[in-house]
Amino acid sequence: MPASRSPSSHAEAAPRSRSYWPLVLIGLAAVLAVVISSVPASIVSRFLPPEVHAEDFSGSIWHGSAGKISINARDAGALEWRLHPAALFEMRVSADLHWVKVAFVADAAVNVDRQGFSAHTVKGGGPIEDLRDFGVAAGWRGVAGIDFSELKGDWVRPLAAVGDINVSNLSSPQIAQGADLGGYDLRLAAGAVAADGSVTAQLADAGGPLDVKAVISLSTKERTGILTGTLWERPEASAALRSDLEGLVQLRGRDPQGRIPVDLEFTW
């Protein structure tokens, strides 16, 4: 009778059969890459929510752009993206984004799945007047910069936000006759987003005619906010700014340190 193979021979054969799987996966990835690269970027329009409209497409779904985007009929600029196909095996979309609104530019790395979205390395900046379609009041001018290490949400509310928004050379014709109001920094530290989606950020000046220390609390559900803090005019404050502040002093007075209390509610 022929001798049966020993158990050791079976143990040696199993790894040999499994060794083909990396090649199979590489082959599937290559086929997927070819398929994705041949699909036009315009197919993205089929997956957009009703309030978002995009046109002027170029490139492929893998690396493409939409030259004109609008949200609720408001100009939202242009967007370029580069997908990472490997993420599709995990049933998610991963991409590097480059967004432009006139002269305001931002870049981010994003991940999207059925549970929500996340973004990291969110950096950019430009004139705040170019963001008027997103709620910046007419007449306000300045240069803004954004730098977030993390943004996260579940399609209903924000879950996390860590980073800074800074503004320099801020001015408005309605305040101090349009004089430069200096620079400010809005900081969202770890834990700034509560379980209910409300956001708390620290606001401080970055030099200029006003010394500002305040907290901004935002309710994403009610779309309201409260700014609470104090401010104090520095010696270099213009006569026009001091005159505007005098109205606040008449209403609120000053605290023992000579600072003016501020308590402002707003909608957004």
C-alpha cells in the first residue's frame, strides 16, 4: 500500500495555498482602480442631497473636480477631490479635498461612511468677505485662517472639533468708523463638543485696540449662540472706538478691573 502523507505534509501545504490571497487582493485592487479611473466625475451628482447642486465637472470619480457648487441656491465655490480606493473595501469613502471660494482656500483629508464623517488636517484661509454666502455680514473685512486637527459628526450633530479659527485686520463700517479692530482667535479644545452636539469655544484677542476674553456657546439644534465675557480698550484704541464703547459702558458699566461685561445672544 502506498504510504499516507504525514500530518506535517498537510501543515506545509496550507500556507502555500493561502499565499495566493495577497496576489488576488492586489489584482482586485488593480481592477477596481481601472474601473474607478474610467468613471466620469459627473456621476457624483447622482449621490448629492437635494439641497446641493454641482456642475462643471472634470476628471474622473477617482480624481476630479466640480467647478461650481451651490447649497440651497447659494454659491459654495469649487471642489477638487482625490479618492483613496482601498477605503472602498471597508465600505467607506476616503479622500483628500481642495476647496476654493473666490480667494478663500481650504484643504482636508476626510472619511465618510453610513455612520457619519470625520476630517483631519483641515487647513486654509483667505478674506472673510469671500464667505458672505455662508453668513458673514456684509461690510465685515479681514483675513481668516483655519487649522483643525479633528472634525467629526454623525449627520445629525457634531461629535468632535479640535482646532483654531483666527482672524486678523478685522473691520466693519458700522464699528469705529471702519477702523482696524485687530485680530482674534477662536479655540476649540478637546471636549469642546458636548454629547448633545452643543459647542463651547474660547475667544481671545491676538493684539489690537481691544483686550477680549470671552466664551462662545453654540446650540447646533436651535442654531443659536451666546457670547459671554469682558473687553477693555487698550491705549491705542481710536477715538471712534472709544465713543462706540461708551454706549456699552452706559448699559453695562465696568467690573472692578475696569473691564466691560459683554453678554450677546445671536442666531446663525
